Amino acid sequence: MAGLSLQKVKKRFGETEVIGGVDLDVKDGEFVVFVGPSGCGKSTLLRMIAGLETTSDGRIEIGGRDVTGEDPAKRGIAMVFQTYALYPHMTVATNMGFPLEMAKRPKEEIDRKVAEAAKILHLEPYLQRKPRELSGGQRQRVAIGRAIVRQPGVFLFDEPLSNLDAELRVQMRIEIARLHQELGTTMIYVTHDQVEAMTLASRIVVLRAGRIEQVGAPLELYENPDNSFVAGFIGSPRMNFVPVTVVGVEGGKAMVAAPKLGLTGMAVATRGAAPKLGTAVNLGIRPEHFVAADGATSALSGKVTLVERLGGVTYAHAQLPEGGTITVESRDARSFNAGDGARFGLDGSRAFLFDQDGKRI
Amino acid sequence: MKRSFGQSLSLYGGLLLIALLIVLPFWWVISGSIKLPREIIQRVPTMIPESFTLQHFEKLLQASDFPVYLINSIIVASFSMAFTVLLALPAAYAFFRMEFPGRNALYRTILLAYAFPGVVVLIPLYGLFAKVGLIDSPVALVIVNVAFALPFSIWMMRSFLATIPREIEEAAVVDGAPTTTILVRILMPLIAPGIASVAIFAFISSWTEYLFASVLIVSDARRTIPVGFAGIIGQYQIDWGLLLAGATAAIIPVVILFALVGRWFVSGLTDGAVK
Ligand SMILES: Nc1ncnc2c1ncn2[C@@H]1O[C@H](COP(=O)(O)OP(=O)(O)O)[C@@H](O)[C@H]1O
Ligand SMILES: [Mg+2]
């Protein structure tokens, strides 16, 4: 088991900088998830930790040891790929035992550890099969088994569930969480799926264009995002952003209004320096934080364009007078109808303000 | 897509025609080798032999130098095949996976080797081999055959390697496998069809090579089949029966080779690896 430390880590492919100076400390036993949109450099960063990509600049430490120039096999890591990357001509048992065989461990030790891993992953009946005779979920379990037998200090996962269908994905997600509880090993997990990130992570690292936007516990990011990118990325459906103007400031709160949208004034908590009066800012409200319009002190008005009734929750998509759209969640399936004009109640205590650059105010 | 009956008919008709074009000469040679001489030279050739004799084969094996040529050919072709495979594999891997300056330029130029007909290099090569004392040695033939088979073999092997998903190799790297182990334990089993193709290509190129074998080998006892055989049939007059028997016997080792490596031609070797 080992912690991990990235210090000003950079990666360039030719002229293009793909990772632009990442600093991160991961404590022993943590489950850290890298999230971000496709192409933001998650895989590249993970592969640098694995040693599959060279590091252009900076330093990588695993278990307190500088491994920046070290071979992947000597870093004390194990990696699970999105595409499983099993050895197709070997049996499940040989696949899982391969790293130990490479480490020249005695046969009885290999057999014992493979049997242990197979037990943890419910793969015992399949040990003599070839990968092609397994289902997708079983293949990914073999790939995980191959990682487990090495007893690495750090597990690296690169979108391990992306090739699975939705139902299996949920099942495997739970299994990976259980595995982390059982083994207690540090895990670094890459995904573009914020649900996986929220449910698995002890800490989430949000990446954008090769830089860290914010690091924090899932609920911290949800409740206290540093910028509109993080706010929009964490939470589903996405946070709504509505242009408003600052009309008053007092005691850590800003009064914002958007008369054309029916919002005459609402107090929203700010952090740091108070915004100037008259500043155009963006109001962020999550779909699940709208309240009933009756009795709400402030509200937005708009026209409902589409209603999605999922049974438990209902999502209303609405057009605002000035062209923007919002998504509103409701527990009452009958509260909105497509084509109707409606008012959407706001709760200022659950709203955020962002400046024009997306920075939280 | 479903073919209409007419399309199917013309497709199979066409295939049959092509198959006949290829198979007929073989049939004519093989069936001719067991016909009595007078049936072979009959004005109207017979498709089904009316006579049966092994006299041509007896003569070939007992009264001619054919067995010597056959053994020479087998030795030269086997070594040519082995060295071609052994060299093409790491070379193709290097072109495929390793980073070194000039890799792409070099890769694009290796096939250019075939732009020069063999005759062009015959004289300089002869001089070269004479200097190192390899004239009249099967080693010279092996060197030439390997050199000529390599560019295409490398090119073919590389395209087989390109079908293997990169993650498999990366997983092996993380698992601690050194490059040679990755090549031998992971990649070679997965490109078995490619290795078989290269082996057959190298064997047959060597088996049928005439030009260099006729110049670099001087003594009769070291000739390979194509050259030696030309001598047998042309010495006094053409002995058709002997010619056909020799041609038939020359096919046999190739057929055996196909039978041996044929089982490597299996598809779907990488199934289950990444999907
Ligand atoms: N070998 C490479 N050469 C050049 N550019 C690369 C290479 N690998 C990745 N990139 C680029 O780096 C960026 C980040 O890629 P990646 O780490 O795969 O993103 P993610 O995993 O977040 O989707 C992408 O723009 C991609 O095109
Ligand atoms: Mg990726």
C-alpha cells in the first residue's frame, strides 16, 4: 500500500501541452477519481503515473519514492484498462498469474494467489477458460484479478466500466467499491461519468484541458464548487446558469435580479470580495433545488417546452424569455405541462453566483 | 446483402473457371507422371490416365541426381525460411513499436528493394561471395534468399502486428514482462498466421529460386532442384515422363509444409482481448 504525489507534472506531445502542471497528493488508502470531459487528459495523467507515458516535466512519487523515470513494472502499481487488455490466448488462470510469473514467484504461490483473487471476484468456475469464452463483466473481473494478485501499492483504473452495459456497470461499480473496502489499497480511477465519480470517490479531482479545476470530497464539490465548470460537471442533470445583475450587496450576500425573467431580487451567499453593484453575473441553480412557486419569495418565469416524467421524478425543460433554457426537477409528476407558461420557485440559500470567467463569487 | 440466383450462378461459374485454370495444369502434371510414355505423348491428351506406371519415379529416384537436388533444396529452403522468420519478426516489431530516428523513412524504403531485378545485383554479389569464399556454398544461397525475402516479410509481419491492440502490450509491460518475453509469449502466438504466411513465402521463394542458384553454385552435387532439374531434362532429349515425375516430386515438400503450418491459419486469435 502506498500514497502518491504528483509535483508540477507536465506532459507535452510534441508542441502540444496535454497536462499543464498538476499538483496532487493522494493519501495511502484513498479512492481518488479523475473526472473531466473526454480529451481533458485523464488517461494521459493516469498513464504517466503508470509509467506508460514519459513525464515531460515534474516529479511523480509513489510510496514516498521518486518513480518519475522508473519502469512501469517497478512502480508498485497495477492497471486495469478500459478494454480489459487480457491475453487472449491464455486461460483466465494464466492471465491472472502472469504478473507473478514475470516476477518469478514459485508456482505454488502463484496458484494460491490466483485462487484467492478468483474467490474474491467470483471467478472460480472460469479459471480454465479463455477470455473469449467469458462475458464482458467476467472479462473485466479477470483484468481486475490480474491487478489484485500483484498486491500493488496503487491500483490504476482507466474507465474500466465504459465497455459494459448499463446494468452491469452499476453491478461492477458496487463490486469495485467493495473491493476497495476489502483491500484498503489506494485507487486512482479515471472516468468521464460523474455518477461513478460521486459514488466511488473519497476525493474527486476535476480536470479540464490538462489542469486541475478542483479537488475535494464528492459532496464538497457538489455543495461548494469553485467555478461554473465544476458546478456544471458535478451533478446530474447539469446545473442551470441564468444571467442576472447584482443590485445590492450586504453582509456576505449579494442581491441579484433579472426583471425580464421575473426575478425581482434574491439574496445569494457570496464568498470572498463582494461584487460591485451592476455587475453582470451568472446565477447557478441545480435542477433539484427549485421549489414550489407558491410561497417562494423569488421565482423565474418561463415556458415549459418538454416534460420528462420518470415516475419518481419529473424533469421540466423550460424556455426563458431572453432565450436561455433551464431544467427543473419536480417530485410532483403533474406540476408541469408542455406548452404552459410557469413560474419556478427559487431558494437563494442553495444558489451560487459565478463571474463572467466562471469563477465562483 | 442477398445475391440473386443469377448473380450466384455467375459468381460460382467464374470461381470454377479460375479454379480450373489453376488446378488443370497441376492435374496434368501429376496424372502425367504415372502414365506410360506413349500415353504422355499421345496426339490427343487423356484427362484420366489409361495406363499406370511408376517407372518415371523409379528412374528419377534411382537413375538421376534428383534425390541429391531434393535434399539440397530442402536444406537451403528450410534455412532460408527459418532465418527469414527469425529476422523478420524482431525487425517488424522494431518498425512497429520502437521509436528511433528515421524509422518511417526506412520503413517506406525497404520495399524499394524489389525495384531492382536480381540480375542487377548478381555480378556485384558474385564478386562479394567470391571474396569471402562462399561460391559453390549453400550458405550463399541462404543469404541471398533471406535478403530477398526479408523486405516483404517484414512488411507483412508488421501489418499482422498492427492488428494487436496496444493495451495488451501495455498490460504486459505493467505486468513486468521484458520486451523479448512480450514478443515471444504474447505477440508471437497472436500473429501465428502472419508467421506461417512469412514462412511459406520464404520457403517457396527459395524453393523456386533459379537465377542465383544457377550462378553461385558450380558443382553438380550442390545444385538445388530448379537448376539441377533443368540439367536432367535437357541433357540429350526431353524425357517427358521424367520431367513430370520430377515436377510432381518437387511439389510434395511444399504440400507437406502447407499441411504442417496450415493449422496456424486460424482467425479470431485476439477475440476476447479487448471487447
Ligand atoms: N500519443 C499522443 N500523441 C499526441 N496527442 C495525444 C496522445 N495521447 C493523447 N493525446 C492528446 O491528449 C489529450 C488528452 O487525451 P486523453 O488523456 O486520452 O484524454 P481523456 O482520457 O481525458 O479522454 C487529447 O487531446 C489527445 O488527443
Ligand atoms: Mg481516456
